[in-house]
Amino acid sequence: MAIPSGDFTKGSVIRRIFEFIEQSFGHQAKKQLDNFAAEINLSSNMVTTSSWFPTSDYFKLLDITVELFSNGQAKQLCINLGKYALEKDLKGIYRAFVRILSPQAVLSKGGRIWRQYHSEGEWLANEIKQNSCKITLLRNKNSNLHEWYVALGGTVATIGIAGGKNVQYKVIKGDMPESSCFEFNCVWQ
């Protein structure tokens, strides 16, 4: 399915939220999220992996998820969601491909991967070195801090699959709601 014009997010990104909540908190928690999500037309039974949905609805679903399940740990919940989604999405030949590449080589392809799931915004790997990299996430408008932390979690998981050990990160810019730019450093062994 072609990417629609405007700001849209792939259905597979949205489905991962429901799956993550069910795996982490149980079936009743997923039903609870579904009840709230139905109010914004994103119930789990209507979201297909190949469809595209307005990013504003994705942000609303992230906000609802954090409100219901973060228990005051929004950043960690979103990072864990990002790691989970990456693990689920990176299967078969793609996982084998990532494993044979270095973290640096995989990070250099991150922007292309971002565009498979988001019609707007950019994911940029800057200053790629032997055991470190600075990542910049940009959106012209409609940003959401929870999305940034989901992307951070996916990045950390990707570096790990590509052979990076003891991956650490530090947010250096944009750690506030509605920031249009989010930057973090990753280091690994």
C-alpha cells in the first residue's frame, strides 16, 4: 500500500502497542486499552499492519498507553515498547542481515527504515564512530515525546542485534513535550 500524503504512521507500529501491552500487562489490559482506543478509531481489531493512520491518532494512542500503564515511568515504558516492536518487526532475512552488519552499518540505514513506518519526520545517524553514534530525530510539526522514546528503544535494540554489547544512551536535546528535535548519543562495546 502506498504511503498517503500528509502525516501518517504505518498500522504495524500501532499494532505493536496493543501486542506489547497484552504481553506486558495481560489480556485485560489490552481490552482496557482497546476501549479507550475505540474512541479515536484505533481499536486493535480495525488496525491492519499494511494500512496507514494519521500520526495524530498514533500520538493519542501513545499518550493513552502511557497514562494507563506507565505507573509514573513513561520514558521506560516507551523505550521498552520500542525494543519490543523492533524485536517483533526484525524477523527472518532482515534479522540475519542486521546480524552480519556492524552497528555502524545498520545505523547508517536507519533513516530508510524510519520512512517505512512514518510518512513524515527524519531519523538521522550523525557522527558514526567505532563504538558510538549521535542520533537526531526531527519532525517539522506534530511531535510527541513518547514517540521519541519509542524510537530510542528501537535504536538500542537494533545496535544490540547488530553485535553492540552493553548499549547505553544519553538524551542530549529535546527531552520535553512537543519538541521538534530529539537527540541522543549511543555508546556500546
